[in-house]
Amino acid sequence: MPGAGYELGWAGGIPVIATPGEIDVSNAAEFRQSLLSCANGHPTLVVDMSGTVFCDSTGVHQLVLARARAIAAGGEVRLVIRTAPVQRLFVIMGIDHLFPVFASLGQAVACAPSPAPVSQPLVPHPLVPQPVAAQSLVPQPAAAQQSEARAAPG
């Protein structure tokens, strides 16, 4: 059950969770429970982080998990962020594009749902070995006869 650090409520028919000033390892389990409680049966969720000045990787991890659950249910996790340190964290971690971010709760609630994410084909990274297609180790009879015919002197 969520404690006093995370306030759960509703705005415009959407569940809202207001986060405390700091989200870290000491309250990440409570954050997770609050996210689960708030999203129960509702695909879209607003996380009001307007009063949050610090969020560590455990808090971000819980948001990413909540996002995955929301997308699987056909919804999204919308964030309200007003503080520069929290905005900067999302940019530094390279996840700022994963969440719709708003300056106010009213904007987050009034926003039309984002379009479903489009799956992009992965571009192979030059430093990551790519899987090799399986090849038959037993030569086909026709191929074996052709190679023998070419190898024999005429």
C-alpha cells in the first residue's frame, strides 16, 4: 500500500501519482507499488514529478517498467516535470524521448493520447557481431557432383 510519500488521485478521469521531493533507493519499492496501484485497470497514467528535485536510477527504472506495462495495455505514462535536475537526468540517460513530458498537470491530463510507438528495424552496430545464417554442412548431391566435375582436369 502506498505511503505518505506518494499521493494517488484522479484528474480528468486519468490516475495521477504525485511524487515526493526525492525518489531513490530508499523509497523505490513504495514508488513501484504506487505505480502499480495507480495504473491498475487504466492504461494511461500521469506521474506528477513537479515537486521532485532528485531522482536516481532506481526511480527511473520504475518509470521505465511502468511505461512498458502501459504500452502493453495500449496506454502511456505521461510525466509532469518542472525541475531542471530531473529534466537533465532524463536527457543524460538518453530516455527523454520515451515519455511525453509536460510543464503542468493540466497539460498532461488534457493531452490527446500519443500515437502507438512504431517499431523501427534495428540497425546493426558495426562493433556488435551479427548472427550468421545457418549453412548446411552436408553438401547437396547435385552441388557435390558439379564441384567434382570442375575440379577434375579435362
